[in-house]
Amino acid sequence: MARLEDITVGAIVVGIAGNMPVTVVAVKWYGNAVLEVTFKDACGQLASQLLYRDDEERLDVKSDSLPWSFDADPNLLRLVSEAYRIKLAHIFDPYLAVHTSAIEPLPHQISAVYQEMLPRLPLRYILADDPGAGKTIMTGLFLKELLVRGDLKRCMIVTPGNLVEQWQDELYRKFNLRFEILTNDRIESAVSGNVFTEVNLCIVRLDKLSRNEDIKGKLRVTDWDLIVVDEAHKMSATVWGGEIKYTKRFQLGRLLSSITRHFLLLTATPHNGKEEDFQLFMSLIDQDRFEGVARSGHRAVDVSDVMRRLVKEDLLKFDGTPLFPERRAYTVNYDLSPLEARLYTAVTEYVQEEFNRADQLNSDRKTTVGFALTILQRRLASSPEAIYQSLKRRRERLENRLLEERLGKRATEYATTYYYDDYDDDDMPSAELEDIEEIVVDQASAAQTISELEAEIETLKRLERMANDVRQSGEDRKWDELSKLLQDDDNMFGNDGMRKKLIIFTEHRDTLRYLTDKIRSLLGNDKAVINIHGGMLRDERRKVEELFMQEKDVRILIATDAAGEGINLQRAHLMVNYDLPWNPNRLEQRFGRIHRIGQTEVCHLWNLVSRETREGMVFQRLFEKLEQERETLKGKVFDVLGKVSFDNKPLRDLLIEAIRYGNDPAVRDRLNRVVDHSLNHDELKRLLEENALTKETMDVHRVMAIREEMERMEAHKLQPHFIESFFIEAFKSVGGKIHAREKGRYEITSVPFAVRNRDMQIGFGEPVLSRYERV
């Protein structure tokens, strides 16, 4: 707004001729309320106009100085331009995510992210490299590149329950990405009623989504920039007799695919051996392209444009040498003592009888009782301490149950209330699985009447006495073999005579405590032996991991499978399976704790097996066949161990059959034939070919090309000293106070309100404090 008195000759005024500025040539007053203005427009044309007091609101007198005076603060201009340069860093630094993360990527990881995935936006892709290749690293790099390019705000990671904490830790520690795990409490406490609208970066369990229609309904109304599914092969469906048998997980996959722009599936086993099933699985990536293909026969299709598959033995470092060292496995046999053999026979007969009685129950309870009996059998093979404590707890729990029945109404039917439904030990975290096993093994019973329950308790008392006799006798042939291995095997010691770091896996906490005491006594040093199990909090497990990796006096880690999830122990290259898991995937996971990126030594694994036990007979045959094929197939036999099918059955079913009918010579012969056929050379070779799927390899020439490109781009990246100087100057310009301490460290004595207020507006991540003592 300008007053009429402000309009003088030579003034530049806006509002006389619309929004165009004009130059005043002459003015003439008529009284004190009317002004005649003669002006010249931008084209040099003269005109005149009467202006009144009412026109003052639309008038604006411009300064007669130049439009750009260049009198602003030049330092502020430089800071703004440098901030904009940092914002656009990904344009001139194509590896920005690499240069801003706490990782040292490998050639196959660079090629996956920067040559395969980023050029395919929007992405619909399957990353199917072998276990241990670093698919989490590749995903983190891809995530961060999308974030810095402004192409990602909302991301969900769907993973089996046993991996959620690992994902959260890896993304935070290596990429500074804070993902929230959606627990039951978090889902139910959502302020809006739909937690998926309240979080932008989250991790959720696969079966929490697939089994809950209400949660899926809430998910269906949301949109995402990127959804990543780990262990994505669990979302497969099957084709049988020309008909597709959809699963809840497959239907979830379809839902996830429909609500996201970028869809990334991670799996080491995309192919289950059936081409129709594989192509049906591929329809999750591109439904238009693969829908209906599964019904059209066994014709293989080229998937190289939507899937990348590299096997572990083909991966190289930047110097062209193999990324992974050799793997060697040994079978350590032991014979039971007479006392141990009698206990084994008695408990196995009890398990066999209970299995037969369980066959008469309804399906839910039959499954629960069968699960409890397999746990009891595994603890029998574990240690005298484990079977004694298990029998004792089971007897005590059933006695309490019997007392409750007698005090109440003497019903004729006795029913356990603990059903274990929809069992999948691949999806369940080991810590949770251990807790469930403790409940089920102690209480699930096939007894249907009080008299049957009384009879079972008497049997348990007899078995408990026998187990205690073995325990008190000190006879433990399995421990004797481990003790000899620890003391006599040359692989246990380095050239300097120092004991090397070793990991011993057991399935049961009772055995873990038993071995901890035994080995500490053997070594004469309590500090040399530590343990880790599912009953520990995540932070406690991480502290044990760091202690084992960093403390030189700690030589042996005894662990249950809770350590096999999310913990990397490549500081050791020696491992003993004191107990053998009935799920071969767990066996592969254990070996993968030491045989992974960063390992430089040949990895050695010892499996303890009793040839006299029924389940030991199966394991012995299995390891013999694997050893026969190891010479021709090298370490690749371990890559397909979890994919082997035994007469279309999992290993668990084969072991249960051996326990129930293993005394029959005909059954033994048939089981041996099944193992031999499943692990013969042709079958393993077929599995390895299916495991490969694509012909892509990382040869030396390709690795060298990636290395040269990385070196060239090193000069393009934002250098640390530049970021440091920019932050200090920009921070001070808004009122911050920062002082240097030792080299590379600063003390921030005051964080200005402008910075803290901006943090509150963003609304996620760790809060910005008012001061920091050392950064």
C-alpha cells in the first residue's frame, strides 16, 4: 500500500496499469485527494490517469535501486547452496548409500543394488542369492538409495518371526534406519485403530499378517512405497492335479504385491523342485506375465529380468579370490554304556507306546502329544541331565493335574488344555519355541482317563529313577567323546598352542547348563566358557556375542538355537553340534553362523551321533551319504541340505518313523533306501541345478570392472571433511554452540530451538537433545 504523496516523478509504481510496473513522468494535484499521474510503461508508451484516495490500497511504490541488490549475507548464500548440493548428492555420487553407511560392500552386493535393482524402478524383483551372501545389506543399500533420492517414505519389511529382531538391529547399526517392530501390543494400542497408517518404517511377522483377517483388512486400505518380504518362499502355493492349492501366505503375498509400488522378495530357495509351483510363486512379482503359466505344463520360462541368483561358492572379493572359505564336516560316533542303553530302550518304548495311544485322539490333541513326545526323545539323546530333568518335571506336572482332577469332579475323561496348533519351527523364534517346548513336553499327555494318567505317572517314576541312576553314575559316553575332541584334536589349537574359539550347539537349556559346568571344570577356567539361550533378553544375547567376539580369554560359547538367529560369530571357525536338530534348515543356519562374510579360515563342524539309537541310525546314514558326495560337489552339498525331501517327507517324519518302528529290520532297510535315494549323486546334482536357476555368475572380469567404477566414484563423493565443516558453520549460524574435543570428537553445549523444533515437526526417530557431551 502506498499513499498518493509517495508518488513522485521518477518513482516506479505497481497498481496504476495492472500489475505492470510503470515510471512516473509527471504529477498534478487537484486539491488534496486527487492526483493526475503521467507515466511511461515498459514499452515506452506514455499515458495518464487520475488516482484517488481509494486507490491507495492497490498501489505499491518500488525502490529505485536495482532489482537484485546483492547486499544479502554471502556466507548464508554459500551455506544454502551447499545444503542444496548435499541434498542432491545422489546425482553426482551414484554410491551415496554406500558412502553414508557403516558397511564395506562386496562386488555381488554392489551389482545387485546398482546394476540390477535401481535401474528397474518401479521394482518387482526376487533377490535369491545363497544364505550368508548379505541380502540384508543389499536391501539396506537399496532402501537408503531410495530414501536419499526422495522416492521412499513408507516401507514395510515382512519376515518370519525368528528374524524380526535381526532385521531391526542390522538396519539400525549399519544404515542408521530406525524400523519399528509391530508387536501385538503396538497393533492393539494404535490411536487411529489402524497401526499401518501410523508408522512409516516397520517390521512385522509374516504369520501375524497371514493368519489374521482383521489385520489384513487394515493393511488392505494402506499404500506403501516399498514392501520387502524375507524368506519369501514361505508364500508359495502348490499345483496338484492341475488345480492350484492356495495358502494363506500366498494370498498375503498377492495382497502385499497390490498395495506397494516397489516389491522385493528375498529367498535362498525360490524353487521347490516343481516348475509349476515356481512359476506360481513368480506370479507374486508379475501376475499378468505368470498367471496361468503353472497350468500350462512344465515349460520353463526365463526369469533373469526379474530375479538374481548367485550361489555361495561363486562369490568373489574385490581382489578376485573366493569370498567364502572351504567347509568341512565330520561325524563323531559314540557307543552307549550298558546303563545308558537300558535307559534309552526304556524311554523309547514309553515314547513308542504313547505315540500309539495318541493315534486314537482327535487331530489337535494328537499333534500336541506327538510334539511333546518328539521333544522328550530329543532330550533323551541330548544328555542324562536333560532327560532326567524333563522326566521329573513331566511327572510333577502330571501329578498336579491328577490332584486337581481328584479334588474336583471325578470325570472319566482327562484332557490336556495345551494344544500346539499350526506348528512351524522355521517361522517361530527359537527363544519362543524353547518356551513352548517347556510347557508342552511337561503337560501334553495321551491319557484319556484318570486311571490311564495314574499308570503313566508310575511309568514316569520308574524312568526318572533310571535316569537318575545314569546321572549319578557319571557315565556319559557322549560327553567323553566331546572331552576327547576338545583335548586331542589338533584343529582345536593354534600354532602358538592357544585354544581356538569354538561354538557348541545344544537344543536344550538343561544340557547347556550341564556342559557349561563340565567344560569349565575340564579347562579349569570359568571365564573361558560362556553360554547363550532363548531365555535371555535380546540385549543380554548381544552382550554375550560381543564378549565372545572381542574378549580373548573367552574361548568357548555354548548355545541353543536362539544364538543361530541374528547373531554372527565368524570370529570362530570351529563348531560342534552336540545335539542334532530334526529340522535340517536349523543345521544349515548353525553352520551359517561361522561360515559367512568375513570368515577367513576353513570352517570345521563336528556332529556327535550314537549309532545305537534309532534316530542316530538315520543321522549316521545321512552324514555318510553327504560325505561321499562332498568330494565331487565340494561345499555345495551344505547349500541344499535344507531342501532335501525324503520320500516327499521332511526329515522329522523320517526320524519319528525310525523311533516308532525302528526295531523292525524291514523298516530299517526301507529308511536306509529312502536316505540313499534322496542323497544320491544325481538327486543332489538336480537340486544344485534347481538351486542355481539363472546362469548369472560373478567372474573376475566383472569384479574388476565394479572395483574400477567404485574407485572412480570415490572422488565424486561428499568428503567427510566437507560435511564436517559445513555442519559446524551451519550449526553456529542458527545459534548452536559446538567445541572441539579430541580429534574427530566434539562437545555440543547448546542445540538451538530452531533445530529442536524442526525435530519435533518431523516426529519420528530419536529426539534431539539440548546438549551432547561427546559426539
